[in-house]
Amino acid sequence: MNPHGWIILDKSVGLGSTQAVSAVKRNLREAGFNMKLKGGLKVGHGGTLDPLAEGVLPIALGEATKLAGRMLDSDKAYAFTVQFGTMTDTLDAEGAVIEESAVRPRLAALEAVLAQFTGPIEQVPPKYSALKVDGKRAYDRARAGEEVELATRAVVIHELTLSSAHPELVEGSPFSSSATPEEKSGRWGFAPSASPTSSGRADVVLHSATLIAHVSKGTYIRSLARDIAHALGTCGHVTYLRRIKAGPFTEAQAISLDKLNEIGKGAPLEDIILPLEAGLDGIPALILDPESAQAVRQGRVISGLPHSDGLHYAKLAEEPVALMELSEGTAKVVRGFNCS
């Protein structure tokens, strides 16, 4: 029987989301699963992650692919490093430098400006993005040398915090080349919480900083980094990007490509697959009896349920049956599952 659930991949830099799906398919094929286009096991990802980014990439198997759309709409969390003083056309380390500034922000200024980018904000997506402009991908138009203008979009930054700060090496400062090895250790970053203002570190000039952002769907971290730098009177680009959470899935649940490859060599899939309902975290369960489960499988409405209104996950024992929308005790099928 085909598996239904999730493989959470810790995607490495350089690997595209489609390539990651192909790697899962290859390993499942080598493990003996039917991967034919018709009638075979379905596999899909729950949210694109750029090749230059790393981290949590949910891969859906079987009936879990029906939840991929929900995963695309879910909130995400990222750790990212913005380097100040240069901006590239791609807003990351891969692009060509298009703007430079001698201004470097101080730690206190960076901490103060983060509130401006918390909550509902407007941002312009990068021109090197997968958004379509008149039917053609923006990055294709940009690579062809065309001028690309993208509309401002509304997104929500649920939380934005400073993880570590990386001082600029300035001669005469505690982080200059004449500093002791212990003092120089600051060049690799320090946690602001461990560096009280009285130490003078709040006035340290920054080369870069690493931030943690919990964001709504559609948020571009590269645009967020660009806008933060501009708000500080300079420019900047992303040099490091890691997705640490996608919907209910965290990096603690993610496996490496090497671990995935063990499946193709005979390791049991049960060691790494998460159940279908793992993608439904926070949705209350609706326990069905055999008769009502049969009705739901036939797409029929069931009534007289003493449950609150809203979306519910209906199951028979441990078998997923459907997502159902309840209203005044009546439940209608939103999405049925066929896991038998």
C-alpha cells in the first residue's frame, strides 16, 4: 500500500525545490514504490524554497498532496543575514552590485528600526522572483534585460527579532586588527541580549546582522532585508537564508539528503515519514463511527454534531477520512482522503 504523509527535508543550498521532489521520487522508486505517472504514488512539495536558501521543505506523499495548498498558505519562519553597504540586483549574494553606501548602522539603530517592520507592512517583491508579469516570470524578464516593475503587496511580519550582530572591523575599535583574539571574536557576532548597552556595544558599527522573521505567506525576505537597510540610511543584501519553520513543521523534524538516500538503500520509510495529520496541526479532530465515515466518503452531509463551527479533521479510528467544515452542527466535506 502506498504511504500517505510527509517527509520534511532539510534542503541544502544549491538544490531547487523541484530537484528535492525528484530526489524523494528517486529514492522511493529505488525502495520499490510505484512511481508511474498514472496510478503511482503522488509526490509534491509544500512551498518553494529558492536554490540559494536552505532549510525546511515539506514533501507530501500520497493523499497528503491534497494538503499542499494549505501548506503554501501557511506562515513561515526564517533566519537570515543582511550585509550592509552593498545591494545587488537579485538582493542576495548571487547578483551584481547595483548600489553601494559607506554608511553602516549601529546596533541600537537596528534594534530600534525593527518595530517599523513588525505587523502588517507593504513590500515590493524582488524583480528576480517567480511572480508573473504579463504571463512571463519576473526573473526571466529581468535576466533578459527588461525593466521589471512589480506591484506593492501587503504581507504580515508576525515577529522580527535580532539573533546576532556582526561588527564592522574599524581600526581603533575593540574589533580592529590590533585587538586581542578574545576581542576579535566579536567580529563573528554577538547576541545583543548578552551585550548590555553599558558595555558600549549598542554603539558598535555593524557589518551585518542575523535576524529571525516569522511571516505570512507571500513575504519576500530579500525585500525585507533591502527595506530594513534603506530605513537605516544604507543599503544591503541577504548573504544567508534558512527556513526554520513551514506551517507546523520545524527544522527539528527535518532530515538531510543523506538520510533520505538511505531509504533508497533499504532503510524503512517509517523511520522518516510523518503522518498525514501532521500537516493539520491545530485543526480539531472529528471522530467518526463506521456508518458516518461511509457517509462522508460518499460526500454526504452529516448532522447533529455537538462540535464548534469551523474546519475539522474527520477520521475513523486512526484512518484519515476528510477535512470537513462544520456549521451549526452540520458538517460538509471540504477535502476527502482515500488512504485505504
